[in-house]
Amino acid sequence: MLRFIFALLFVSSTPLMQASAQPKTPDQLKLPIEAYTSLPLVSQVNLSPSGKHLAFVQNYQGTLILNITDLKTQEVTPVLRSDNKEVTLNWYDWANDNTLIVAAGYTQRQRLVKYHSTQLFKFDIEGTKKLENLLPIRNRNVNNSAQFQDNVISMLPDDPKHILVAVDFDTANRPTVFKVNVDTKRRKRILRPRRNISDWIADEQGRVRIGYKLIGTTISYVIYDHDKNKLHEKPLYQFDAFSAERVTILGFDKDGDTLYIKANHEGKSALFKTKISQPQSRELIFSDPDYDVDGTILYSQITGKVNGFSHSNTDGSRIYWDEEYKSLQTALSTALPNAHNVIIDKSQDGDTYILYSSSDADPGTYYLGHRKAQSLYLFAPQYPEIQGTTYLGKQRHSYKARDGLTIEGFLTLPPGTASHTVTYPTIILPHGGPMARDYADFDYWSELFASRGYAVFQPNFRGSYGYGYEFAQAAMGAWGDAMQNDLQDAAHFLIEQKIANKEQICVGGGSYGGYAAVMAVVKHPETFKCAASFAGVMDLEFIVSRARHYTNREVVEKQFGNDDDKLESNSPINNIASIKRPILLIHGEDDKVVPVAHSRRMYDKLLDENKAVQYIELESGNHNLSFQAHRHTTLSAFLAFFDAHLKTQ
């Protein structure tokens, strides 16, 4: 049985649980908007191999600082400062007990053009305690400057002095594999670039074994033969990117021959085990009749072997085969009942570990545990103000679309008794992608809107990932069609359930969700009273024509279709005359996914036709609202917009 010693290591905040406090009124539960729009207080927590040091990212008023804490002395050493605007922390990991490998992104400028690049750094906590470029350019063996330099394909766990990096120093878009010494920064070329190979996969011994190839829409995994220094002529797997035969390689087991993959099983993605020497012989490890397997394989820090897998639709989202992990998981479930407890990191000796726990009363908290001492320390909550009765959470619902298809979605209700005797002003909040999916876990958009009195519904409309191959394929070339109707059917469902007031329903979202929001008032103005879009696609023809300048042209054309008439008719920018409802457009100036031109041109056309429209452009903003001030601006504007059009009736 675990015993608890609660101690915030660096954060002073409200108590973790407030469930035992007296019930609060909705007004008392109203937190400041910043409680929702702030980036997580702590994220990316990671133990050093020995468990002596703990690295984590701390949010300090919008500035993210990567820190290392000595768990014995509590001394904190800052590593990198990021604003998620000019500098972003992409990822980091421990190469060995003293050296942290850090991948950072930068906004670069060349004349009038801005572009994004990445670099790889080392930080030696026992040495210089400074970030040092791990891949300095050396003119004698570098022909290409390489825009992206952070693709580490193996941390070489059995060789703590080296890592494997795939970077296109020799030939653009064809990575060379280098073995890099993390102490001296010397690198050795171990595999030259190969034609059409855009990435490499290494096994757990750090040997490059498989090349990834994409030609048109055909994906191939090709075995690399070390002895002959060549790729096999026959692919290990080959399939169309959008076919039911798609295979996703998750990784090797310790033996170097066993391979774990995800592939189709009875219409859903399932987990299989196979042999690289016998790839067509597959052993089914796990399948879910209701959902695609959406996780990955898990490795033991002690043995290096695969010891389980993750999948969201399982108890704790983890299934372990290793008895040590099973017993720890059982103890954690006893110590933190009615919670979603996930071991996210462990020291090599198995004694020290990091736990991430969430529940109906907690959107997410990190703990530091010690097995021998049977202790569990509270390290830090991600959202310290949103705890207990201030956390509203989500309810899972299903409804029937007009053609009989079952659609799943998540409902967040305002604070107070949900007796459904009073209907709520309602926001339909479609996700981005569209080949993505909303889950039951914390979402700062829905939590904020619900805290202000709105019922918020997030439908996983057809085309969403996670519900099988056929369900996801419904998004192919179908923007603005049946997947759009699913949003109106969601609104009708909420009206029938006496949750939504039929006169007070708006729609909002980001990326594809922004597109769907504006198309909702094009197609169904009788249902939706307003639409708010962040970084929304407004011109499908522009997306397809722009892709013709890039290597993924055929993938984009297959995803959207090449029927110009259909692309035109299903683009919001070509339906200005049909728009009778108010629209809010917000877009980041430096959005690399959906260019800002979409919202700029849409705004100009709406203005020309004297439509009710508001436009906000986020200076140097990206597609992900990763800069805290932009997140606050966007959510505040959405909320004010909804209030103006839903709460004045």
C-alpha cells in the first residue's frame, strides 16, 4: 500500500482536491479566464536514468522554462527559455544521467521571408551547464545546411555516449544517418542517403533496419541489409496511404526480429506482433471492437523489452505484461481510486517513477513516486485552479445522424444541477483535422465556455479517426457534405434532449473546425445563429492548388479530391451571398498549416458584401495557439462573440 507525503516541489497553489468542501454556486465557481487560457503550469516531466534528476517544463507567466531539478538537493537549473513564438521547445530526452538532448525550433528570416527551422542541442549538467549545438556545421563534410536537424531515430540506450540522428546534410529531403558523440559532438556517417527514403527506423540495439518511402500516395517500408549495405528490392510493407491495408510500425522488441505494428482487423486498427524475417505472419495482440487502437507499445526501463501497450479505451489506458508494472499499477489504483493513473517514466532500477493522474475532479497532476519507500509525492498540477468542484468534465453521448449512422460526442455542461429542466445556450465545437478525434479528457476550450454558462458539445463526426476505417474514409473528398450535416444533427439531438435552446446555438472551432463552423452558417443558418473560426480553411481550391508546389501533392489531391466544381461549391469563400449570420475570424500571421490568406481573403469578401464579420490577426501567431497571449486573445474573443449573439436574446 502506498503512503502519501504531499509536497509541492516548487509550486505553491490551492489544494489538490476540493471535493470535500461545501458546494459552491455557479458565480463562486467562475474562475478568471486566465485559468483556462494559460498554458499548463508544468509539462513534459522526465526522469534521468538513475532517477537522481528530474527535468520538466514550467510555465512562468507565458514563458516556458525547461528546468532540471536535483531530487536530493532540490537545486533547480534552467536549461532553455521559450516563448513558443520565436523559440519553441519541440522535445527533450536524457542521453545519459548527466546529458540532456534538447530539440528547439526557431523562426528564421531571410529577407522578407519567414521560415521555421529546428536544431539539436546538448546540456551537460555536470559540465558547462550551457546549451551547445550538437550538430555544428562543418564545411568539409556538409553540403546542405538542413532546415530540420532534430530527427533522433535512436537514443542508443546501451551506449550512453552516442545517439543516432537522421538529417539531410548531404542531400536535400534524403536524410543521412549519423552516430553523434554527445560529449565531443563528433559525428560519424553510418548510412548515406538513399533515393526516395525520407526517414529511417532503428531497432532497440540502435541498428538502422527500415527505410520509409513515400512516392505519390504509395507508402513503402523497406528493409536495410547491413551486410550488403543496400535496401531490399521487395518492400516489407507497401500500401496506399489511404487504403485499409495501411500498416503503422510501432517499434522493435529487444530481440531485433520481433516487430509490433498496427494494422486493420475487422474494420478497426489493431495491435499485432510479427517477425521482420516473416512479415506476413501476424499474431493479433489486442483489438477493440468499438475503437481503433490509438496508442503505442511500452518498454520496460529495466529490461528494455516491450512490456505492454497503451490504448485510451482501457482501464488506465495501459495494459502491462510485466508483473512488476502490474503490481505497481494495482497499488496506484488503490492509492488514487477513481482516477486515470499512468506511469509515464521510470528510473533504470525501477525504484523512482513519474505518475500522471487525472480524474473527474482533476484535469491532470504529476506525482513523484518511490517504490522501496512506498511513497508518492505530489509534484505539480497542470491547471492548479481547475480542481475539484471547479472542474466540469465531459459526458459521453451518442446520437443518430440523419442517415442512421451513430455519432459519438462529448458534452460539457455549466456548473450547477444538470436536471435539463432549463435549456442552455449551446456551442457546437467540432475538432480540427478532420482526421482527428475528441476524447473525454480535459479540454480548455470546452471548460472555459461551459464555465460561462454554455452547454458545449464536441461531436466526433464522420471522418474522425478512431472509429474504424470506413468511418474515417468518410472525410475523403467530402468536406461540406455529410460530415457537415452531422453538426446540425448534433444540434437537433441536444434540442430533443432538452439541453440546447433551439434559438441559442452557435458553432465554433479551429482549423477544420473553423471551416466547419463557417460552412454551418452557409448550409444551416436556421440552426446556427453565429460562427467563430480560428485558423479555418476558407478555400478548398487554394489548398489543392498550393499543394502542387510540394512533395505531398498527390496525397492532398486524394484527400480533398480534384473536382474543381465541388471544391468551389464547398468553399466558404465562394458562398458569401448565402451567409446571413455573424462571423468571427481569427488567424495567426505565421500559420504554416493553413496560411493566413484564407481568413484575410474571406474577411475582405465578407466586408465587400456588408456582412457582419470581425477579424483578428495574431502577430507571429502559429496554427496551434502555443503562445499563451494568443491563446488568451483567441478564447476571450470567442467568448465575447458568443455572449454577444447568444446571451442577448
